[in-house]
Amino acid sequence: MRYIVTFFWVFILAQMSEYVAASVIATTYDFTMGTIMAVAISIAIFLIPVLMPKESETYDIK
């Protein structure tokens, strides 16, 4: 469920940022580019926890 919710919000934010970027540089809004950006960002968000090293659970203070 968290993957669906994450993708939903990333999709909305990517579409909004694509719209604003297209307006700023005076080009046409491209829905496909926003979708590609949303998928790429979602994959990056999903992979970050997998790629991060795990912290050790033991705290040996000497």
C-alpha cells in the first residue's frame, strides 16, 4: 500500500513540476515526460532503503 501511495504523490508532484517548468521556459506541457519523471523518482525512492547499509543493532561502548 505504501508503494501505491508513494507513487500517487510522486506522480502528482512530477506532473505539477513538469507543468511549472514548461510554463517557465515557454514550451508545451508534456504529460509523458511528467510520467517518466514520476516513474524514475519513484524507483529511486523505493531503492534508497534497499541500498543503504544496515546499522548494527549492538552498541558496544568501551
